[in-house]
Amino acid sequence: MIRSKEIRDRLREVDLYLLDKYKLEHPKKKRDYVKYEMLFMRRIKKVMKELYPIIDEATKNIKVIKKKGRHKSLNPKQKLTLILIKQLV
């Protein structure tokens, strides 16, 4: 009769074997961070160029009603720009 400890030990051996085999077949790739940062900056610049016309289109029909109280420091276009940039970066 096989005991649960023996099964766990055998499964642990199989896991270690498969892990070693996987590591040999899939070596860890090194990332060139300089190239990665350059590509990231290019993508961000491209997105930002395409983003401003979309923001203009989205905010052109928004009307802000002035109420009593504190003056709003940002208009809707600026608020939307900040939110989208935050999400992108």
C-alpha cells in the first residue's frame, strides 16, 4: 500500500525534474533596458500625438456650470489629459 508521504515525495521529485527540464529548454532572456526605454518613449510620444485630437473631440461639448464655492483649477480637457497620461505611464 502506498502511503501519502511516499506520494508527496514522488510528486516533489517529478516537479523538480520538470522544473529542471523547463529551465534548460527555456533559458531566461536578458532584457536590454536601454533599448526597452527608447522603444517605450517612442510609443508614448506616438500615443500622445494621437491622444490630443481625441481629447479635443471628447471635451468640446462639455459645458461647466459655475457655482458658488472654490474655483476649479483644471478644466475638463486638462483633467481628462491627466487621467489618460496616468493610465498610459
